[in-house]
Amino acid sequence: MTDRPDERYWEEGADVPETPAPQGDPAPWGTTEVVGTPRPRVDAYERVSGSAIYPSDVTLPGMLYGAMLRCPHPHATVRRVDLSAAAALPGVRAVLSAFGPFDRAVAPHEELLRDDLFVNPCRYEGEAVAAVAADTPYIAADALRAIEVEYEVHDFVADERRALDADAPLVHSSGNRVAQPNRYVRGDVAQGFAEADVVLEEEYRTECEIHTPMELHGCVAKWDGDMLTLWESTQGVFTIQSQTASSLSMPLSKVRVIGHYMGGGFGSKLRAGKYTLIAALLAKQTARPVKLFLTREETYLAVGNRPPTTMLLKAGVKRDGTLTALEFTGLGSGGAYRAGGTSALDFLIRDLYLCPNVRTETADVYMNAGPARPFRAPGHPQASWALEQMLDALAHAIGMDPTELRLKNVPTVSQARGGNPPYTTTGLEACIREGAAAFGWQEAVVATAAQPADAPIRRGVGMAAALWVAGGGGPPSTAIVKVLRDGSVNLNLGASDIGTGTKTVMAMVVAEELDVDPDAIHIEHADTGTTPYATSSGGSKTVPTESPAVRAAAIDVKRQLIAFAAEQLEVDPATLTLRDGRIVSTSDPGTEVPLRELRGLASRGTVTGIGYRGPNPSGKAVNPFAAQFCEVEVDTRTGEVRILRFLGAHDSGRVMNRLTYQNQVFGGITMGIGFGMTEVRILDVDQTGKMVNRNWHDYKLPTALDVPADMTCVPIDRPDDEANTTGAKGIGEPATIPTAAAVANAVYNATGVRMTDTTIDPARLVAALDGPRKGE
Amino acid sequence: MSKDVSGAGDCEQRDSGRVSRRGFLSSVGTGALTVAAVGSAAAEAAPSGTVVQASELTKVALHINGRRHELLAEPRWSLSFVLREELGLTGTKSGCDRGECGACTVLIDDVPRYACMTLAVEAEGKPIVTVEGLMRGEELGPTQQAFLEEDAFQCGYCTPGQIMAAEGILRANPDPSLDEVRLGVSGNLCRCGTYAHIFKAARRAAELKREMGGAA
Amino acid sequence: MLPSFSYVRPASLDDAVQHLAAAGARAHAGGTDLIGCLRDGVFEAAKVVSLADLSELRGISDSSSGQLRIGALTTVAEVAADPVVRERYPALAQAAAAVASPQLRNQGTIGGNICQRPRCWYFRGEFHCLRKGGTTCYALAGENQYHCILGGSRCYIVHSSDIAPALLALGATVRIAGPRDGRAVPLDEFFVPPSSDVERETVLEQGEVVTEILLPRPEVGLRSSYRKVRGRGAWDFALAGVALALVITDGRVAGGRVVLSGAAPIPWRSREVEEAIQGTALEPDVCRRAAEAAMRDAQPLKRNGYKVPLFRGVIEEALTAIRA
């Protein structure tokens, strides 16, 4: 999905060959008993009791605490690092920098330290400069304060819009362009605009958003001889394993990564951090376990963000609502390194609506700021902010309802992809129609239009639609289901549950096939030492990737059990099925055997089923779709916006768990509200280039008082049987894509003011309301 | 050209002379004593004028979940650090260490507070309840049960703090309105965005507590 | 992670004052601001003097003279919930309820709230700014969206307390204990503008500590309110706020005070508004003109020009609401 960063330590692991296809795809489920019901999580007890051990909770005997010193300047060369005072502090056990001295434990990694971990010059505020390990985190912090560093400070550029200016300081000597702009053309845009009755053009900007998951980034590292174990807060233990093994020149088998619980990632924990390797090296130096979790402030500087984006969009439409042309240019920056500053930025423009003539150009530039990382639907909320406000403006311009304009332009094929493959399923129309009906859209539009013109408190409604470029998942995935001699079940899979309910959904898949209580299934997951390979949990692909493999494994084990029963009962296996812990005959009601009396099972102790994820259908595109609707109340004297209600209508294929599905939708909306209304990275662009709001007070995440209690989830529950054998598509990312634009459209509906830049906060809105109102 | 950012480098300006001697710490790090609570949580303040030096570990008695814990702590140690790293009560989470997220919320004197903004020495003598203290043996307490039923979390990292905030609301007001619930949990961030379910859970918890009568 | 400090918890106010007289000593009341400042290296503390055992500084009571006495260690939450405060001084109850977050209101004290250090991100951050003894106010040419539009001089912070404007509007006095004799200071004289001294926000000297806040008996016809506009629904300081304490007799404004928060380096009394509404029935055009008058001398910086229409809006709205 995202551009590959050029930093070596960031590289993805070696390609994994596709696993074998399952023994023929099973038939689609049709109706289900367990799958699709609202079900509390199988690990809820652990999470609400406080007994779940997250990586940051791990405490080991003799454990030390690591901490990192970071460059306080956006652009500087480190001339000297003096660690002597820090090293001399009682309780300090190890110090590290690119300047040595390198003891025997770290000497083999000198190049790694110099070239990859403590990069010099430092191109962003927060670049790693040194690290320590000490008896307590307090002593570690004392040690950081005792390190003396001499910096040669350079000019910087901290605004991507100035990065290509002739006099802009160079982030890299090769220049501030990451690459030549990405260009895409289809049809004849000039012709399209000529055919249009209305052509509008607008510039939009979205601010840099920072992930800030609740659990800090970090890990605990422990060596046993040449074996390294990491407890890391991560979205993918196998990625951490491969990156760590590669960086430390170790075999994969000697790096075990465990990530049973993790406190949120949103894309920022898809790869190993410098902290991972530094913790490992500090642990090696001291021969003691080291816990290294970043401070909250560090997470604002150094572990990713959603790039700031400036977009120009021109669109043409006929009076009947036919889109004739879209022309889009986007500028973004992934910070000081190649990190996907314009990743997937133009995909919605190219694919969401039927339009024969499209031209896009996106330019990714370097700036002296922390590198981006994939952030929940990279590029999409930004483009949605532009495209969906533009659709709203076009609808207004031609006097058409915004839902009607969108319905007029629903595609059945993916226009952005070569060969225009059809979608396996598209619920875009259903999302818009069923969402609007459930919201009471028409009535709400009439009601807001009827407000007195001079009322200072004004209501407005807005909507936006979306699709997500991925969300279909795919191979490789391997799952193991074991049935124990008493009939109880173990599920073993490598994927991380990043809070989306992966474990619960997979247990429900097993329960569906084996007719057991999901809560009774023991799940082993996210441990490179004990589970099969899995790709990282990201891209809204975990359920569509893993659930077919899990289903195949359950079917595989069921087939074996039925074979044992057929032998034992001396009947045709085709007449047998598994029900409530027994193999029963479908033709002869009296013929059955409980699993615990199944000789083939008892003699083996365990029967193991293995399932693999088959390939996606060729020549087809698998995408989730969405439409969201909201109503706001604006105090036009102060610019305060209160969101009264939100509705998300989503086509993500089969709903696997109605409860966790809804939770994803509401969570996506909440994050979208932050993106659109409260969250801004603020750099001191004119003076020091430093980030001034590196905490949760100055960088404003939405609180419980910023989101409506009135949220509605309208699932468009249509199994996508062509996509995979469970019929599911992803939900995590599409849930956040259209939210901010829907709010902006509602604010426009309420006030007549078009907020083209995030964030819609009282400061910006009151200023916009104070200026001349934009025309109809 | 070099820009003047004097003062920007926090690390450069610090002297190193203020750091205390604490060489024996590793041997007492996990040496916290736990004994059954006796009587009330009477304060054991240092006598007026007795200064605990920055370099000293001082004895602190904390009353946590109905038990009394004695340990040695530096004056600067936060309650959240002591709970998590010294006493192993890791249900209390650490999200920001600066009083901005609520993951470390515990009840002190029955009201929700940020353990990261509370010095352990300042918590001495006061009853402290953490998420572990809401359990009834192996059974979930009503607020925990309500969070489970309503799926009021995703990643779960803010959850103990949310539960403690909700518990604090309910101890003060057994039948809170939706607005009172929203206000009551407004000091607890949830980056996964599960607030709508948290609101339901808090009100469900009120129901469960009523159903259980005084027992809860 | 905090740097180290020594710690003492004296049993009496006299002992506390003695401890606090030493250089580098800092009082710990609720600790919410102290710990944040120590963590961010805004200042250092050689010794933290805990006021936790001074129970005489806690609580709300009527004094014989009809004043309401609020002990400095009374928590913000206790002030917000107090029935007497809510009935007699709604502005104070509303302001207290608008502070930070529930947990911080449960911990932070009213004395600490009015003595809190500025929230300017340059002051709190890794910048050796004027207020920390440096030579530059970074806000002047920097990211000044949350800085002052009135009363700035060399330094452009805003005073971040919600409670202080309400207390100032209500005519409160603070009582202070110190190494020498205690003193009482009207809140009008408590805050120090940067034009007088750029490194302090209050008149407190080393070793002095606020012990109580005294509110005058409400005049007949007193109506008060506090309205705050912020960037998000909780845990946020005022972009703009207004505390009103108006005496309204026979439907007309007979006197009172209007104090702005989020406007200036100190809680900012707007005599322009007070003059514009004096004697009026707060008719809509009066409210509008008063709001205009409040901003007459505003001098926005590069990024906080929005505060001018915002203050106009919130003042007009608050005046309109209090009339009803």
C-alpha cells in the first residue's frame, strides 16, 4: 500500500512465498448461526479486569529501563556526544551513541548504530542521538539530561509548501523532491470540462495528524544466549521479527517476538522502531532485560503521522448530474525521509465516482519533520476532504440533492485499475440509499432549509461517501485449529489483534464450523515462536485475510474427525456432520458419537487442521464502500460546532460480529472527527522548526464531549462470496474516510461557509464566518 | 547559516550534578512489602520539618485495594510508576505520564485521579482503588462487566482508566444522566474512539449495581 | 520523568512557610501544575513542600462578616459542586466546572489554579524564552494562535485560569501567609502584567502561599456567569471566555464587573464593556455595541486575529444570556 521507505531498517522483511491453496474452496456459508451475531470479545475479561499483560506491562527480574536522547533541532549535524557524565551516574548500566566507544557486545553492530539508528545529520526534530539503560526510568531520564551533545545547527524547511522554493534548505543533497510527481490520466480532461455545464475549482488543505495510540511505542528485550525475545507493542510480530533479524544479522529462528496484546497502532506500529533495535542492543550490552518505551512527547516527533496535504481539485458536471471531468493535484510530505507523503492520495479521485476524464498529479516532498507512517487509510481522508466537499458544492451548484448526485455516478467497475476490473460487490448505492433512509436525510434537509435566516444557532446536515483502496485481504495466511481429545478446541494464528476484535471474529468462525462456544476456544496468536506466519494487521485486511484460512483449518479438522467417526460408526462420511460436540448422522438420527468417545481422536490426543488462504478472484477488485451522514449545530457567534448525531452505512461484505463491527464504525467516525475538527501538528515554522504541541493537551484528540452519543451503524450486510470464503471485507479504514468531509458539508449547510482547510474549530470557523460569506 | 535556537536544546543545558546516589536500588526494587490492612488508613506523615533528601529512598505506606503496602520510594516517584513497576499492579496503564489521557486513573479517597500526576509520597495514607480492586475474587465487578457487555473498548489500553472514571461517577451518583456520564469520562482519552459504547457501559453499570443492591 | 527533589510535609502552616522561604523550595498543593512544570523543565525544585497536612486550608465556610471563605486547598471539584457557591456565585461554580478534566478538578486546588504558570507552549517547551530568563518571546513571531490580544508587552501569554476571571469579577480577595506577616490582597492587585515584571504572574514572594480566598457577600440583584469557548469539549483552556458579575436592579445594570479570559496575560477586566452596559437594560444593540467596545484596543498577533470576532461573539452571547 504505502511507498517503501528508503531507510534500511524500515524495509519490509523478505517476501514470503504464497502458501498452498486450500483443498478446494468450501461453499459459501449462506446463513450463519454464530458469525454475524453481536458478541462480546473472547478476551474481554482480561482487558476489563486489568489482567491482560500488554508489552508495556511486562516486568522481568533484573530488568533495566532504556531511554533515548533525541535531536532538539529540525536539522543539525552532531559534532560530538559526551556520554561520560551520564555513564558515571549510579544506576546507569549502559550508554550508546554513534560515537562509541563500542564495547564487545555492540561492536559488530557499529555500522547499524552509525548509519541506521543514530543517523547524522539529523534531518528532523526527534532523530535519535543516544540511548541509555538504567535501574529506573527516573535514573535513565537523569542520564539523558547528563549527556552533552554539540550540534551544528542548519537551516530547515518545516512547511511542505515551501519545500520546493528556490531558496528552500535541502533536506537531502539530492533535492527536496522525493521523486518525480506521480501522474495519471484517463480520457480527455479538457474535453470533459468543455462538456460540463458547471465547472468548479477549489484548493483544500488537511493538517498533519499524529497517530498517538494509547500504549506508547516500545518493547521489552531479553537475551538468552544467542536467542532474543521481544515483547513489542506491534501490529505484526513477524514484521518485527524479520526486521530485527535482518538488522542484527540473526537467523529468524533466533528472534522471537510476542505481541499478545497491544494498545493501538493505527498504522504506526506496522514496523520495528529504532527503539526495538536499541532495546535489543542495550540488553545485549548489559546482559539484562531492557524495557524501552518512548515518552508521549517522542511519539509526536518520531513514530509517524498522516502527512499534511494541499490539494487543488477542479470538477465538471452536467445539469443532470453526470460528472464529466476531474483534475487533481496534490502536494504532501512524509517528512524527512521517503515515507509515503502522497501515498494513495489520488485513489478516490480516480475510482469513487463514474467519470470518463480524469487527470491527477501528486508530488511528495521532503521537509525537516518526523517521517510519516501509514495512518488509517493513507491518503483517503485527505482526498475525501477535497472530493466530497467538491461533490457537495457541485450538487449545490446544479440544484441537486448531494445523495442524488452521488447515486448518479456510481461505478460498477474499478476505473482506476488497469483493465477496469469489476468490483466483486459494490454497496456504494446501498450505503447511500439505506443510510439516507435511516438518517431521515430528506426530512433533515427540509428542516434545515426552513430555519430562520437570522438565528445565531444554526443546524446543518451533511453526508459523504467513500471506498477504500484495499480491504480485500489476500494470501499468505495459515491457521491451525486443534481439537483436543475431550472435544475442546485450540486456534493458533499469527495475526495480531490490534483492538479490532480479530481473536473474537476468528473464534466465531471456528465456532460456526465446529459448533462450539467461541468462549471455550483457546487462542494462541501473535507469537513468532509458536504461531504460523501472518502479515501485519493493517490495511483493513485482517478479517478477509485470516478468516478464510481459519475457516479452512476448521473444515480440515472437521473432515478428519468425521473420517474417524465414519470408520468407527461404519457409515458413509458424507452422511455425517459435527453438532454440539458430537458427530451425528444426518440420515439416521440415532447414529452418533461424542467427540470424547471418538477413538481416532483419543488415540492421537490431538487432531490438527491446517488452513490456508486462497488467492483472490482474478480480474476483480475487492473494495469496501461507505456513506456517512451527520447533523451539526453551529453557534455562528463563536464558531463552536456541536455534532448532534452521526450515522455510518457501510458495505464491508459479511458482518462477522455485529458488536465489534459497530465499534469499528463508531471508532472510525470518532477519529475522523479528530482529523476534521481538532487535530493539528503545529511546527514553529518561522523560527525554530520545532513542534510546539507535542502532548495530548496542546494536540487535541477528541474527548467524550466532542463526539455525539447519538451514533448509528447501518450495516449493508451482503456477503461477498466471490471475494473469499467467508464473504467479509475490511471495515477499520473505510470507517474513518468520509467523516471529516461529512462534517464540513454539514457546517456548510448550516452556515453557508465552505471550510476548505482542516480543522473546523472555533478559531478557524469564527474567522471564516466573520469574513465575507461565500456565495451560493 | 546557523539559526539561533539557544535554549531549544534542553539536554545541552542541564548540568549533571543534581542526580542522587542510589546504588542499592536494584536490590530493593521489588522488595515491596505487602501485609493485610489493619484498621483505617491512618496517615503516617513525616514529622513537620523532616526533609526526605532527593537522594534518599523513604518508606511509604500505601493502602491499595484494601491492603497495605510498604515500600521504599524516592520523593519524585509517581503513584503510577509505583503501582506498575514496583508493585506489579499493571492494570493501571501509563499513556502520557503528564495528566492528559486518563489511562492511569485510580480512585483516591473514592474520586478519580491521575496516578501519573500524584506523587507516591502524597498518596500515603489515603485509600487507593485500582482496576484490580474492582474484582470480586475472580468475578468482574459490575462496571467491568458492563464494559464487557457493551464492548466499550477496542485495544483496551485506556479501558482500566475508563472503568475507574465510570466507577468514580457511580460512587458519587448511582444514577447518572447521559450528560453526567459524558462529563465524568471526559478526562479519559480513547484513541480507538469507543466513547459511544463507553457511555452505554457506564449506564449499564449503574443498572448492574442496582440489580446487585448494596453488594456492589 | 521528574528530576529529583527533596520532600517535606510540614504539619503546620508556619513550618510550611519556613520551608518555602528557602531558595528553590516549591509548594505542592494539588500538584497538577507543579508536576507538569517539573516534568517539562519549566523550572526546578530543590525542595517540594507538601501542603497536604494543612487541613485548615481546606473547605468552604461563611465568615462572620458575610464573606464566603474558600480555603486555598479546596479542590476545584469541591468548589464547582458546593451548593452555596452554586447559589450565590454561579460564575465561580461554572468556571470551576470548566477547568481541565474531572481528575484534575479532583486534584487541583483553587489556590493552585489562580497561581498556575502560563500554558504558552514556548514557556512550557524547550525554549529559553523571556519569561524563563531568556531574551526572546517566541510567541511574538511564532505560533501565536493561542496568545494574547490585549495587555501584551514583551511577553504575549494569556492567563490560563478560568477561576481567576470569575473571582476577579466577583471582587474576591486572597489572603496570603508568608515569612513576614500575612497579608490580604484584592485580586485586582494580585496578578502581575508583563509590563511590570515579565518573569512572574502574581505578587507572591518566595515563601509566600495563598491560604484562602474571600468572596464578598453578594449584592442584591447580583447575577453572575462564566462562559468559555474552547477548541475541544474538555481538558482545554479558553480560546475566549467571559466572566460576568453584574448587579441588575429594576432590569437595568447598576454596576458590576466584566472580566475576560484567554485575552490577556492577566485576567482582563473590560471597563469598556462595563461602561457600555452601565445603566442599560442589556438590549440587543447594547450587547452588540458593548462587545464591539471590548475589542476596541485589541492588538491581534499574526495568528490570533480570530479572537476579535470570537470575543465579540461570546461577550454578546453572555450579556444576552444574563439578561434573560
